[in-house]
Amino acid sequence: MDHSEDTGLVSNRGSSLSKKKKIVIGAISILGLGIVIMIIVGAVMIAETEPDDHVYVERYKEAMRIGLVMDHLRDFENIALLHNNSRAVEFGYNASADYIVGKLKNHTDYEVSVQTFPVILYNTLAPATLNLVSENRPLIAGIDFNEMGGFGGLLNLTVTVSNVGGSGCTAADYAGFPKGHAALIIRGNCTFQEKITAASQANASAALIYNDGADATREALFSGDAGQQNSIPAFALPFLLGDTIHELPNPVINFYVYTEEIIYITRNIIADTRRGSSGHTIVVGSHLDSVAAGPGINDNGSGSSTNLELAIQLYQAQTPIRNRVRFCWWGAEERGLLGSEYYVAQLPAEEKEKIVLNLNFDMLGSPNYVFGIYNGSGAAEDIRAASETIQKTFATYFEDNELPYELSPFTGRSDYGPFIANGIPAGGLAAGADETKTVEQRKLFGGLAETILDPCYHKACDTVANINEECLETMGQAAAYTLGTLAMKKNLRSFLAK
């Protein structure tokens, strides 16, 4: 045997096998490289086709088209026309609530519930009268005074009128107030209910609330709701009459009221998304009722319709939200925030803890509008940082779109009030009610200076024709931007605390 040949044979065979291995290994390497390339390309494609949070928010914002919101407003106006031209608790409110429920059930998969609660209204059995006896001057209803409701019974008294110090909102304002006198109180700084309650606790026999005369539009006679179950009657007066009485040395007035209580059962509408963490709930609210005097298309059909379309578009876009959203439509806001107050009061402690924040939308289409964002710095210290973060999130929309905006007083005088009173941060938008547009606001937003932001506020003319569509669409898109941003936010509570 020739070992050299054997060795050579083995060597040659080994060389052949090595080449095959190299070929196989090379093929595998090329295949592996191809897979890596495919993964990289696929990742790029996914990155290009799967939108990030910002893109989802932009899509959500763009879906908030004015035509969709206006369709709801026209439907609300038709409801009012069938119910005494009003969507108030005693007229078209229930039909408005049915409309909301129907739209939610037809266009979303949300968990929809109805929360009922009682409201006390007052039926006038005989026209109220006022007579300024000391001046021998009968006062004319609808010109010199308006009855504010909230009192049930028969009362006919002749009493002295005494001025109240300050704004009449606290017990300190009634120091030394004579028992049994009628209280003359200037409008402003707190709710009518708070003024009347403070006057009643000071043993006043009636409350005469007069306009503050801050400008021409605040001199006229106004309408206001005194709320629920007051122990004394209340009347609204124009500025000049109130100021005249204020300056009289010993004014004496006779007042007569004869009313009865009527209990209505009304409701809140609540709709929860099925996606998002239930431990991080965002409540989006707007009041659905109008005043008895008109259909309430701006106040607050505009906020309610926007809220409804926010709910529908969030579902239809299948936006991948991380935090649950609870859309709410409150009843009896015009009677003193009764619906939202009832809702918050009925929440068990563990459910209240799950609510991270409240967004409130009230009057978004005012004809002589401003773009108003609630000023979070006015919140109580424990919720101030979070409320300011909500405010800044709204502001980002306006700044990114080079739109002006201003900060509106954070007074709690809309349905966010019960939330902030219970330690829940809040924010929202408002285009203006019976405030007068200043020259500075005219420069920012256009419109008419020295004119009310909504001349049809609480009037029969608050119809679809009263809506500024440009304003309403901008506010609706700002609402969608902010809600979308917050609903998708990781670690929402930490974000708000910054």
C-alpha cells in the first residue's frame, strides 16, 4: 500500500468536503443576511405604515369636521321646536337625551348607561310683584325685575331693604345685617345660589340681586336661576334700579310671590370606552340641557354635539388609547350644575380614585367668539399642577396652528366645578357667553368690540343661526387634539404632575 497515495486520497477527499461546507455555509450566510435584510426592511415598512401616537392624534383631530357637528345641532334645534322651543328639563331635554343614547348605540360599542336624579322646579301660580313703597314706585316684571325661582310657597311682605357688604357670597359680608330685611346684593364673584344661601343664613326675608354695571351690557336686566329649594325668594334687578335702591336712605319694598314645587326626574348619560385602563379614566363632560327661554344651540348644544362627535370618531378611528375615556352629558346644569354634582356625589370612593381628570366643553360656537382655555393656575393647590398641564396641552394645539387664545377664569361655574371641588384636576374650552369683547380681544380674534360674545345667550334666538362655524370647528379640533393626546399618554398621572 502506498501511504502517500492513501494520504493523498484522504487529502483530496478532505479538500472536496471543505469546499462543500464552504458552499453550504456561504449559502446559509447569504440566506441569514437576506433574512436580516428582510427584517430590517420589514421594520422600516412597519415604521412607515404603523402610525405613532402623534399621527393617531392628528387623524383624530382631522376627523372632527364641522359638518358632522352641525348635523347634531340641527337635530337639537328640531327637538326644541317640538318642545316649546326649548330643551330644558321640563321641555325637550328627555328627547335630547334619547338622541344621544341612540347615536352612541348606533355608532359605537361603548358601555352606555343612564343615571336618573330628581330636579325641583317651580310653577308660578300668580305673577310675582315688586313695589318700591318708599318711592311709591310699582316695578314692572320683565323690565325692572325677573323672578329667579327656587322658592315654593306664598309670601306677601313689606320690609326694609339693607345693603350687603362685599359680594354677598360669605357670612362675613352679612356682619350686622338686620334680621328680616331684604338683602340688596351686587352680582358677581359667586353663584346666585351661594348669594341666596348666605342671605338666608343671615335671616334675610328676600334677596335682590342687581347687575354690576361693569359695562353697558352688564347694566341691563338679566335672567338667572336661583337653584333648588331656597327658603327665601330672589329677584334679579338691572344695575340702575339696584344702584338707586342702594343710595336710598331707608328703602322699603313690598314683594309678592306665589309658586308651587314640581319634581321632575331627569338624567345624565354616561358612555365608557371598552379600551384603555379603567384605573386611569378621563371624564369628558358637557351639559345637554338648555334654559327654558330657548333651544340652547350654542349653550350648550355646541359642547354636547362636539362631545358626541368626539365619542363617535374616537371609536370609528379605533385609536389605540391607553386610558379609558368616559363621555358624559349632564342634565340640569342650567338649574345649578345639578347633573354633574349628582354624578360626583354618587361616586364610591374607589371609583372616584380612578378618575384622573375632567375635560369640560361649554359654549364652543359663540358668534363673537374668543378661543378661551380654562386657566389651570386658578385651581386649588392640590390639583393646580395637573390642571395647568391640561391647560398647556390645549394651548399646544393653538400654538402649533398659529392661532390666538386666552386663558379664561377657572371659577368652577360650569360642570367641571364639582370635579375640582372633589380634588379632580380639570380643564376645558369656552368661546364666551354674556361677557363683552374688549378692544384687545377684537385685535386677537376679530369680531366686534364692546359687544357681547354671544348676544343670544339664554335667549330664544340661540338657534343654529347663532353658531360661528369657524369657531366651533377650531374648538372641536382643539378638543380632539387634547383628548387624543391625554387618552394615549403613558403614565398619565405622572405626566399631569409635571
